[in-house]
Amino acid sequence: MKGKNGRIEIRVGPLPGSEKIFIEIIDNGIGVQAKRRQDIFKAATALKKEGGAWALILPSRIIEDYHRGKLYLKESHAGKGTTMRIVL
């Protein structure tokens, strides 16, 4: 996140109609470009030109392989931020 006004918010709650829970990590960063969204879970993906570096393959594998959960990009808006969601 650029600047000194970076914000990260974490929300936790039950997943409606399920015994699972969700954890959302929300930031007010630059967002993830649509053309890069498929790449953020690949090894060694770095988006330095856009101002951020993503390395989500390891957390994704830990969540999916060890906790039988799912990590995904819920939404992202250019210049407004990104919401990642974990379902366990």
C-alpha cells in the first residue's frame, strides 16, 4: 500500500448456510489489475511495477492442504483496495 494512510481491516464471521467460517482481509491499496488476478496464486509472482508484491502460493497451499480451506480474491478495485477471503 502506498503512502502513510494504509489500512488493513479483518472481518470474521460464519458462512451463511454452512458450518464454515470466513476471514476477510481488506486493504485500501492500489488493487489488483484484472489481467493479473489469475497470476497472484502462482509461484514467484511479483507486481513491482504496480507497487506491490504478491506471493500467495504458500498461504494458499497452507490453507488448502493443511486446513482444508480456500483462499481467494473476493474483490479488487483499482485505487480502492482488495478483499481476500479465507473459508475454513
